[in-house]
Amino acid sequence: MSRVCELTGKKAMVGNNVSKAMNKTKRKFDANLIKKRFYIPEEDKWVTLKVSTSALKTINKIGIAAMLKEARAKGLYK
């Protein structure tokens, strides 16, 4: 499975390593993802999601049900 947040859609970005001599070589900035289990009381089940740490902070703020609702509206989570 690719390294993409299942709730926000965040994925790797491409940039450059820049040396002291200003030589540039391509590199990849991976998203900060963790695998986490969440309990959804509305559906009475556990789900395992690969989420970014910023999405985890949002889940702590607004709740998993609201976050899943937003992700479904965007077409990121089924």
C-alpha cells in the first residue's frame, strides 16, 4: 500500500537536497504517517487507518466520526 493518509490524502512531495556548494539532487519528503486503530461508536466497530500526525491532531479536536464524514465527502475513505 502506498504512503498516503487515508483521511486527508497527504502523500510524499518531491524536492531537492542542496549541498553547501549549491549542488541539487532530487529527494522525497514522505508524509509523517502512523497506523492507528480507532473505535467508531456510531458503527460499533474498530477500524485501522494509516493517518498523518496532523490528521490525528484533527481527530483529537473534532472526533473520528466528523473526520470520517469529511473524508467520505472528499472521496478519500469509503
